[in-house]
Amino acid sequence: MGLIISLIDEPIFSLTIPAKFQAYLASGKPIYCVMNGEVADLVINNKIGFVAHPNNIDDIKAGFEKFLDTPKHELQAFGGNMKSLLANEYDRNKIIQQMTEEIFV
């Protein structure tokens, strides 16, 4: 199975990325995102798990069923995609370099 990340459906939460999201990426386990906004977009666009709308119980149930029905090799592919996202977007050295370039250019 995967890891669940969820927040209530409030506009402020759709703009934030919880700190645990990066830890979830490092785990290599697929993410089940029960929230809207930036994290949901990252999960969808990077193919690292499934997303459900937090106010729709049928959608949440369907997401759990997707996890149960997804072949093991597809779930493992999510893990590979997570490693790529972590390396490309959340690498500390890359972030420092990008910030330094922005400041001194």
C-alpha cells in the first residue's frame, strides 16, 4: 500500500506543501493524496500515486480501490518517479545553487 497525505478542503491548504510530503517522497512508497492544490498537482503530474477530493467520500473510496487493484509493478514505478522528483526538485544543493544564482544575477 502507499502513504496517505490529507488536509481539509480550505483554500489556504491548497497553496501549501506539508513538510511530511518530502519525507513521503524519500520513502519511495506511492502517495494517496486526499487534498486539493499543489500537492495533488505534484502527485498527478509526476505520477507518484493517486488523488481524491477531500470532500467526496465516494472519490476517497475509489482511490483506495485503485491502490488495491493496481499491479505491483505500477506501484513500484511510482517509487521510481518519486526518486526523480526528490532529486530534481527537493535536492538541498540544487535549491541553494538556484537561490544563489537568483540573488547574485
